[in-house]
Amino acid sequence: MSRFCSAALLAMLPTAALAQAPVVVPGSGNSTAITNSNREQNAGYNRVVGNLDPQAKDRPAGLKGKAVAAKAEDLKAGSALRDKDGVPIGAISSVDAQGVIVDTGTTKIRVPTEAFGKDGAGLLLGISKAQFAELIAGAK
């Protein structure tokens, strides 16, 4: 009977040893390659963050640099238009002596040329998109 128990015990040993073997996930790679890849990604991220404007935290997310008054030559048909926070409003449809026609995608409205500003990303209005929508609704 002891031979039977010994044989049974020996038969179970390889299974027990396999149960403790490390699990290999298909598609997992070499840890050195993964570490190098992560290092490259982190270096790229740090380069981008290092080039950010330190005063950017004081500006709304959609703005690029300090806004200044737009000049007549800045107001061109097809130019994108954003609100004071950098949120897209529409585009300039046309410009004439009476003002600028802004196309919001649902309506067109004339806006005085002195209402426009600009920053490093393009043209701006000095009001929010919601305020602009209210002005359009009041004009109809």
C-alpha cells in the first residue's frame, strides 16, 4: 500500500510544480523593450510640457497668447471665429464697409469690425458663445 501512495504522490508532483510556474501572457514582451519604450514616451511628454507657456495656466484653455484688437486686414472671409474662451463660434462669411458677416452654421449675422480680437490661434469675440447666441436670438 505504501508503494501505491508513493506512486500517487510522484504522479501528482509534476502537476503541482506546473501549477506554480509563472503565467506567460501571449503578446507580452521583453521588459527591457517595454522600459525603453516608456522612457521614450516620458521624455517626449517632458519635452512638450517643458515648452508650454508658464503663463498658460492663467488663460482659458482655448486661448493662445495675449488677445489684441484685430486689424481690418485680419478679418478675411473663411477665417474661423472663437469666443472669449477659445470655443469655436463659426466663421467669417464676408466683410464689407458695414461690418463682418459671421456664419454660425445655423444663421448669419453682421458684427461690427471693432468687436473682433485675435490671439496666436486666430480671431476672437470678447463675449462667450452663449452670450453671442443670446444676441443672435435678440436680433431676430
